[in-house]
Amino acid sequence: MANEYGIALGMIETRGLVPAIEAADAMTKSAEVRMIGREFVGGGYVTVLVRGETGAVNAAVRAGADACERVGDGLVAAHIIARPHKEVESVLPAGGAA
Amino acid sequence: MANEYGIALGMIETRGLVPAIEAADAMTKSAEVRLIGREFVGGGYVTVLVRGETGAVNAAVRAGADACERVGDGLVAAHIIARPHKEVEGILGKTVA
């Protein structure tokens, strides 16, 4: 399902919603990636997920992590999986811009 | 959806609901902005989102951040995005306040 716009998965987790939105904005502006979801993890943690080609996801996650570090309580985690196992797809949000 | 009252996005995040309501009040009173969402993020964090013209959102977020600093556990983050990417629109609060 995610293959139409690239396989690789990028994730940014922040403390609070504002840095998460800032990260999402920076990610989508910096490279050709699609937002596939926003999750309220609990405890104030928010995760945003993107998909795209590996290089684009890499650039996007770097830009997003950089941007959100300066906002509010900032970054918790930034990570890329170049090719998630198909078993993992079921725990990811379905896509279509959340 | 937001274009009828301006593109720019303003966000204020606080620790607790009371400063968030104070911020929302100050924002909507200080400039021509519309409150588009209020999110309970978890962990006691609350975020309020406004939209409007960039100048109005800027003024509103400054006023809101100022006002809520004095209330309760206060401010966590105040931020403006002048023109959010259209992919981002999907993750913004859909809870119209």
C-alpha cells in the first residue's frame, strides 16, 4: 500500500504536539515524502511518520529533527527504516495523510 | 479548508488546560484569528491552534504566549508556520473549537 510513493519509513517523535507539527512541515517541505500519520503515543509524546524513497526520507528526517529541536520541549527520537518488513506494515498507520 | 480565513498557522502548547484556555482567549482577542483546534496531547500537555493572516497570527501567538506564561504551569511552546505544506494539513486538529 505504501509502495506507490516509496518504501522507506521515517519517524520523528517529540515531546508535545507543536514540535511534531514543525517537524512534519519541515519534512514535507524539504523532500518528496508523504505524511502517513500522526500518533498520540501518551505521556505527551507525539510521533509523525513519513514514507518515500530512502534518500528523500533520509533528507526529510534530518531536516525535521533539526527544525523541531528548537521548538518547545523538542525531539525525542528520529529514525529511518529503509525497508520495513511486511509484518511491520500492519502496525503502521494506513496512510492517506492521516 | 483553512483558506477562507487565512493560511498561516499559530500553535501554543501549555502544561495544563487553564493556561491553554487563557492563551486561546488572548489570541482571539488580540487579533483577527480563528481557533481551529484544541488537542489533549497527553502528559498534561494541551495545544491550541489558530489560523489567520500571517501578521494576525504572529500578533496573536505573541499575545497568547505572554498571557499564559503567568497562569498555572505555563507555556511549553509557541510557534508559527506562515504557510504549512498541504501534506501537513491532514495532521492538524480537526476538532473545530
